[in-house]
Amino acid sequence: MPVSDQPIDFLNNLVFPNFTYLSNPQVYIVALTIAIIASLETLLSLEATDKLDPMKRLAPTNRELKAQGVGNIISGLLGGLPMTAVIVRSSANINAGGKTSLSCFIHGVFLLVSVLFFAHYLNTIPLACLAAILLHTGYKLAKPSLFKDYYHKGVSQLLPFVITIGAILATDLLKGMAIGMAIGLYFVIKANYHAAITMTQMGNLYQIKLNKDVSFLNKALLRKVILLVKENSVVTIDAQNAQFIDHDILETIDDFIASAPDSNIVVETIDLYGKEKIKKHQALVILDANVPVPR
């Protein structure tokens, strides 16, 4: 950290940008990388801080990212490094009893005063001390009891958590988060895949429910469910809770309805073709009333 004899000398450390480098494509690659890493670290720090907050409040992520963007622009124009939210400072603020945004502002003022007047003393702090603080904070965020909680929540929660931590330690923050997000996305798709279609059976009565969004990804699951229906049965396909049904799903159901009489299966549908039936009904009324259809 640069040491200034007088506080006014601190202004000599400010370096204004050289705009001739705007034509260098490497500048944009580095800028994009820093933006992604800083945004991810900020969002992770916010989530961790929300868990540490004794008042259980939720931080506004959009406002935090906007403030970080504006701050980084000003910092870059003055020759400073990009900044991001850090869990160490946030946890220290909480442990010190800070409860409002004023504590964050005062914290920033103290940092500025320290850089202006106590830079010489800050340079004498061994990095090993800072490393110990980071290790202690990291332990509190990923302590053994947390692994136990995720274990009780199931594999879908434990596995992405463990893989993300291992990937970050084995590579770096950006690659580790990318791997963790990919694993998490896989479990989300898998959960939605099974939750989109459910079937209940009571004797020879079957009820197939289409829940929320049923996309073409659920076609294989629908075919598997249909194959479980035995002969001489009554099947009710309930689509009241479905907000979207893909054309491939409707086509599969149509094929099932067409072939159901061969196995003596009676199929009833609820709100499966509701909108289409309304449109067809309106068209028949217009034709019966001999009203010319506008072109």
C-alpha cells in the first residue's frame, strides 16, 4: 500500500485512464471477466450475509449490483482496482453489532482514514494474519453442521453444495461457480421433469395430472406413465393446473386417446383442450347464423 507523508500526497497516486486502449479487444475480455467474477462474488456474499444477519433480512441484489457498477466505474476512472462485496467485512460488521446501512458507510469512512493516515502501519500486518481471518470466516460459512443439514435435505441439495466447494478449491472462483451452477441446473431440471406429470391409481381408476409447464422434455415421462395404465381402466387426464402444454405432449395424448378403445380404456380429459374447444364452438355459431366471416 503506498505510504503518503501528507494526506494531500494521496492525490498523487490517482492515475487517469488511457482511452487509447479502447481499441484493444483484450481490454473488453478482461473487463467482462472481472465483471462476472465481481458480480458472482457479490451475490454469494449477499446470500451468506443474509444467513448471518440476526434479523433475517434479505438484501436487494439489484441495488447492490447497480451500486457496485457505479463504484467500479468511478474507481476505474481514478486508477483504482475494481471492488466487490466481501464476506469478511460483512461478517465483521455483523459481529460488531452493525444493523443498518449506516454501519457500512462508517466502515468505508474508516477504511479511507486508514489509507490516508495509517498506511505505514497497515503494511506491517503479516499476510498470515489476514489468511487466518479468512480461514475462520470460511469455516463459519461451511462448518460441519452445515454439511449435516444439507445431508438431511437430500442428495439434490448436498451434491451441488459439495461439488461447488470442491471445484472452487481445485480451480478458482469463476470455474468453480460455473461447475456448481451446471450441477445445480441439472438437479433443477430433473426435479421439474418428474414434478410436471404425476399419476395416482386406485384400482382400475387412474388420474394423470399435468402440473404447471409440461414441455417436450416430459414426453418420455408421459409415455412411460401411459404404459403403466392397464386394460379395462378409466383414465382421467387433469390439466387444470397446467399453464403451458407443449404440442408434442398433446400429440402423445391424442394418440393415447385414439388407441385407448382397443384396450377397453376410457379416457376423460379436464381442461386439456379448453381454449381450442371455445374457438371451435364460436366458429360453429357463426356458420349456423349465416354470418359472413370477416377476411
